[in-house]
Amino acid sequence: MAKGYWIAHNQIADVDAYEAYKVAAAPTLRAHGAKFLVRAGSAEFPEGSLRPRTIVIEFPSLQAAQDCYASDTYKAAKAIREAVSEADIVIVEGYDG
């Protein structure tokens, strides 16, 4: 079965307040089997324009990724994030070739 992924590019306006989002989101992400593969490390953008912070989170399946994002507990954490950052997020199915 192919894994699912959240791929996000965001820009944080208030780093201290963003920490509250990370704390609020952590239990929901763990409950859905999430694993951070990329968490805002060094990056370069050879093409196009993206927000400066990149995050890639792996889930056991596409369904788990979708369920996590749609969960009430993540929606509460998301409200915190939206107040202090801007993001582009895609939920994608991994390649299982």
C-alpha cells in the first residue's frame, strides 16, 4: 500500500506563537502514524517561488493523511497555525512501484 504525505510550504509571522501550533498538532499527528521527513531545514529553490519553510510528513497511507487533516483535533491546531502563518499544503499519495 502506498504511503500518504503532507507537503507544506509556509511562512511564519510569529515564531513563538507557531510553537503553540506544533504542540497542539503533535498528538493528532502521532495518532495517525505521522513521521516528519523534512522539517524546515536548509533549502534552495532553483525554479519557481515557494514559501521559505518546507515540511514533508509521511503517513502509513493516503487515507491516514486525509483523516488526520480532517480530524477535529487537527482543525483546532490548524486554527492556531492560520493565525500566525501562511501555508500551501498538498496531501498526496506516494509512489508504490
